[in-house]
Amino acid sequence: MSAAGLGLRLHDTLYGSDYNRVFQNWWEYAKRHYVPIRGGEVVGSMTMYYDPILGVHMPGDHEPFQKFGIAQLIQASRPDDARVLVEAALDGLGWREGAPITTPGGNPREVIYGMIYAREYGDEGLYGRLKAYAEEHFGPTWDDATGEFHWGFGLNEPHPRGQFNAIAALAETMTEGAWGRLFREPNLRKFIEPTVTGVDFPKVCLSQAVCDVDRRRLIVATDGGAPGAAGEPTSFRVSGVRPGDCAVTADGVASDDWRAVDDGIEISTTVGEHTFVVQTH
């Protein structure tokens, strides 16, 4: 239900609906029966799983990750309660008081979520400690064969854990307050601004795609590309622009290597590090 509430909150923000009130009502029930928050504190055992047939609550207090996980899902709708859960998890781990950082059972989630919330709440000291631990123990790896980066987390598995890597990537890119703003104050202008589509992934990736509204320009940068693909022809499209109103520069030089397509323009280039500016008038 917490995950559903997150989705409902985003839907309300995007479309002006009022579906999140269902979650708000449920959350008050949850605080009485599953996540006992009273007076700004967690005052009892949290339920990780409830069996309604047997009437049995399985507690999750032994894993601070449970508090982190719920906090992430309710951050947009109940930021105060999310903060209570995060602080309770951090108090239990003792990291702010100098307790050693560990990953019991090899599970990195508590460290990763700790990094996310250290960033969310502007605790750069804690973030620095956790980041240093992650760099030493989580196996950050640049795979030269595929041109991809991942964390192995010391699991020695043939394929990197997707969920762990996704959460770790969020921790790497976080800024203070970013997770809450993502749902409370999303960037809605992107739906009417020029948009990059049709990138020849994974042969080439974008290292930048930003719209400068004031100057009426879209700046796009490509990376070095997949191993062995440098110099190969490739292309991408920009939708939401009128070809007759466009001018394109490639690596600082005016370019005619583009054409009009149904929904905008298509820019031809080669795999490699390039910067493009699409100027509209």
C-alpha cells in the first residue's frame, strides 16, 4: 500500500486528481496497527508481514532496512513520518555515533539507503562515511568489454544485481531534498519542451540532454560509445521542434547533417564524444 500511495501521489501531482487521500486514510490505520509512530517516535514493533488468517504480525525491527524502505515510499505523502522512520533506522545502526559500518549477510541495502537519506537530509558527513565504505566494499566496476559501469557488491555473481544497482545509482545522483521534490514538485515542462528520442543505445549513450528555456536551445552530448563502435554512423531524433525554425551546431560548428521527420528532426553523427546544440527561433 505504501508503494501504491507513492504512485497515487505522483498521479495527483501530474493530473490534478485526488486519489492519494485513499492512502492518507489507510496510513492512519497503518500507524495504529503496523507502523506505530506516536509523538514523532517509533514506539513499538513494526510489522514486516501480517497474516490476516492467523492474525499474526511478523516483526521487522531487526532490519533497519524495513524502516528505510517504508520511508522512501511515504516520503512524498508523509515526509514527517518518513523522517521519523529514517532517524529510528539510523539510531538503531549507530552510524552517527561512530558504530562500524557493516553489511550483515552481505546485504548492501542498509548502506545504500543510508547514503540516499544522508543526501536527502543534507548529512554530508554521514554520506561521506557510507560512500567511502561503498567504494571499498561494493566493487565499483567499469566493464571494458561492454562499456558499462556496475557495482558487484562482493556477490561474485555472473550478472550484477539490478535492484541493488538501481538503488545505488540513486544514491550516487541524489541531492538534498531531491527524492521528495521528485513527487511533490516534478518537472512538468519537459512534456512540452524538445525531447531526445531514438538514441542508438547501447552503441552510444547520452552524457547530457538539457533544455535551456531562456535561450530556446537543447544541448545534447554523446559519450564515447560502446567498445569497438567508435566512428560508426548513428543518429538520434529531437521531437517537439519545427524543422523550419531549427539550426543545429555539432561540436561548435554549424551542421547541415540533419533532416526533418514527422515529429521533429533527425540528427546524423558518428559514435563518439560529441556536443550538439539545437537552436529554435
